[in-house]
Amino acid sequence: MSATPIAAITGLGTAVPERVVTNADYEKYLDTSDQWIVERTGIRERRIAGPHESLAALCYTASTKAMAEAGVGPLDLDTIVLGTVSADRRLPATACDLQALLGARNAAAFDIAAACPGWIYSLAVAEGFIAAGRARKVLTLGAEKLSSITDMKDRGTAVLFGDGAGAAIVEPATGDGRGILSIVLGADGNLADLLYIPGGGSADPVSLKVVEERSHFIRMAGREVFKAAVLAMARASDEALAKAGVTIDEVDLMVPHQANLRIIEATAKHAGMPMSKVMVNIDRFGNTSAASIPLAIGQAVEEGRIKRGSVLLLVTFGAGFTWGSVVLRW
Ligand code: COA
């Protein structure tokens, strides 16, 4: 293992809405079935926020847990970076609402729109800021209220998505070998229209037409996205391992983006990772985009599958297209 970490995660917290929506709930009004959803995606249920549950509130809950674990107070934070594509409002960034809720008045705050890799992109920003001497205590988040941008009448997407938030404090590595060993980021904007929201942005602002056409919701060409995801995640895994100087045998747990169990299985197979060393919780949460990996890490820590010093391979893919991968020693 050759890489020396610059930055390390010192605390992690997660939050999900209480409301559980099962496949049977979709069967009541969509032409779908529990069997189809489980066989094609691995999803059994997801957490969906109520109308009065904001993204900022989910972020607040996750953040306070992460800060408590790291022993970091609100005034210690110098930067808040939130990866999300479902901000509470188009303006300002939800990171600013979170900054106010936390009382983190010494922190700069901004959102990153990198879709599912949003938290990995946030980690890269935190590591870069720390390397440049620009920050020492960064609150990174991946959080989504995807239910607010999902067309609940579209069976091709409605059953896939869920809501949740993950937060992690990133600080300079202490020299004990723990921390981020490598990060790989990438994007291919030529494939943007395979997974996008056509209306409601500045190109086609909100109007009666946008609402009637339901073009303010996510549209996805599932099969094409599936293929691109498998290829990009395989390549990103290889690159992160090579950059870290880590072999797959040295990885204790692979934590892939939870979009589809079949994508996870294909990614693990390419990497030569047995499924016993792959974190899967898509059955409970569906695809929560940027929240997916921190939620999975949080559960793995709770279950004792990640311990101090464990080597993790994180890998993710999403709209943009964007992708990202990380090797880190926990
Ligand atoms: N219930 C029942 N049938 C459904 C359905 C649902 N919820 N959603 C789609 N179908 C149908 C389709 O209409 C299609 O019917 P047809 O053959 O009559 O046209 C059939 O199932 C097969 O569709 P297809 O899109 O080929 O299925 P798939 O095996 O590719 O699975 C996804 C669909 C969306 C689950 C899968 O493509 C996927 O997971 N894609 C990637 C998702 C992803 O990663 N997105 C985000 C990146 S973060």
C-alpha cells in the first residue's frame, strides 16, 4: 500500500425519513409487481420524506451525528459541501440553509450537483481544500429528497428512488495511515440526456406546459444507463485501486452505489470481489443517489463490517454522466 493520506473521515452520520414505502404500495396504482421490482432491481422498500420534511432537516440530523462522533462543534467547521440534485430550493444552496440550522457561522457553504457521485465529489473537494491549506474541518454531505423530483406515475423510475442523507467530517490525516488513499472522478456530458430533468431549469423555466408535460421530473433510459453504469463503475474501481497502490485482495469491503443489485453484482464480479465482501442495502433504501454510499457505510459500521483500519473501495455512477471512486482506510 503506497499512498499516504492527506485527509481522513473522523465522523459519520446518517438520516432517513421514517415513512417506509414498500413495493406493494406501488402495486396499488402502477402497472408493476413486487416480483418484477425485486428481480430486476433488488429493491423491496425505500424511505420517502413527507411533504413537510425538508432536505435541510435530514442533513441537519445526519450532520449532528457526524459532528458528535468527530468531536467537532458548529463553530469549528470552516466548510460545508453538500452533494445533491434535489435541493430544497433552486436558490440558495441547501448547504446555506444547513449552515444556518447548525449555527456554523464560520463555514463557507455550497452545493455540488454531481448526482449519485455527489458525496464522492464532496470528499474530493474536502481533500483538495485541506491539501491547499484552505480548510481543516469540512462537513461533507450526500443527501437527496429524490421523491420530490420523481414522477410517481412513471413505473420505470418511481419504484427506484428513495430519500436520505449522509454526512461526514473530513479533517487532515494524522499520519497513522488512516484516511483517503485515492480518489478518481470523471464525467461524460455527451450522455446527459439518458438521465435528466428536461424542464424547470433556466433552459425551460417552470410553466404550465412544463407541469402538464411532467417534464420537471426525472426521465431515464434505464437500459442504456444500466450498461454505461456497469462499464464506468468497473473502470473507476480499477483506477482508484491502481492510484492507491492497493490490490483488490487488500480491500476489506466494497461499498458501491446502490442503484440496482445487478449493477452491483456486475461491478463486484469485474473487480474480482466476492459478494460476501460487498455492502448491499438497496433492498431497504432503493437508490438514494448522493446519500447512497454514506448510508451504506453507516449501516456497515453499525453491523461491525467496517472497523477502524478497514480498507474500503467506494464506487459510484450517476446522471451527467458522472462517476467516482475512492479507496480509503477507515
Ligand atoms: N414494473 C414492471 N415492468 C417495468 C417496470 C416496473 N416498475 N419498469 C419497467 N418495466 C418494463 C419496461 O416497460 C419494459 O417493458 P417492455 O419490454 O414491454 O418495453 C420491461 O420492463 C423491461 O424494461 P428494461 O428497461 O429493459 O428493464 P431492465 O431490466 O433494464 O430494468 C431498470 C430497468 C430501470 C431497473 C434498469 O435498467 C436499471 O436499473 N437501470 C439503471 C438505473 C440506474 O442506475 N439509474 C441511476 C443511475 S444512478
